[in-house]
Amino acid sequence: MADISIQLLDGARASADADEVQALQADVYGADDGAFAGRFRVQRRQPGFVLAEARNGGYLVGYAFGMPLRPSTSWWRQLTAPLPEEVTAEHPGRTFALADLAVRASWRRQGIGRDLHDLILRSRPEERATAVLAPAALPAQHAFRSWGWRKVARTRDDAGGEQVADVLLTTLRSVLYLTRCGACRKESNSRPDGCTVHE
């Protein structure tokens, strides 16, 4: 595998790389007349936004980004069938939205997508994460299922049109496994029995 470096950027730092992110998005998904650029401009200004970048040298080969959902979010408004309120109700710290994850075609099947996914979610403080995938995106669907995501609903596009996508949820490991060692007060989110030093 080529030498890949992965880093996390906040919204301010992500702004400097916006042109590269948009070019990669167009390479993976096709041109969209600036719709992605507009969404990305708004999203990276939201509190808690984070961008994970994978680079080979200075060349951007993959990215993932997202932000926490706010209580007033429209994330759940275009569902094709209603979900219980205990699923859709949002409060600060409940849900992180993984808004996009993309890897250039020639760099796939090297674990880059998984590394980006894990880096961006590993230290999130939220209870859960959500994502939206096209039903026909079978490699992505398979990958997300293998990473512990589950489909909970389908949603229409923002304009309420005919195009639908699957809404996925996963419980974040930082919530599942966060423990604190009584001897050294060291936190661990990688295993349920906590610190490996004071066992």
C-alpha cells in the first residue's frame, strides 16, 4: 500500500482545502452544477464540523466529513415512512451526521475508506452517528454494514422528489466502551474492560 497520511481538520482549516475536496467529489460522483460546493460551504461553518483527509504526498485521495445534528435539523423530515419520535428527536450530543465519504477509484480496496471512517468517528462524543447511502451503491452499502451500520429508513431528496436514499444509524464505540480506570483515571474507548495497565 502506498504511503497514506490521514488527518482531521476543523471547518476553518477545511475551507483552505475546499477546491480539492470539490474536485475529488466531482471525480467520484460527477459534476453537479455547484450543488455540492454550496452544501459544503454551509456545512463546514456549522459547529462541530470535521473533515478527515487521506493524502498520498500532497495529493488528496479520499475524504470524509460530517457535523453534529442540531435539534432543529431537517435530517428526518423527508422520510418515506415515519419513525418513532424516540428515533428522530435530536438534542445536543445525540447524533453525528457522516455527510460524505469518498475515495478516488484508483485508490480503493486499500482500506482508506475504513481508515477515514474510523478516524472521524473514533473520538466523537455523540451517542450515535447517521449517514445516507444510495440503495444502488452496493460496495458502500456492504462496507457500512460490515462496519456496524444498520438501515432504519428511506428518505427523499431535499426537493421531495422521487430519488430516495437509505438512512443508516450506528452506535458510536466511544459511548459503548468508554470506561475509566479506577487506579489511574485513564479513559479507554477501545475495549470494555478499560485500562490495560492496571488490570
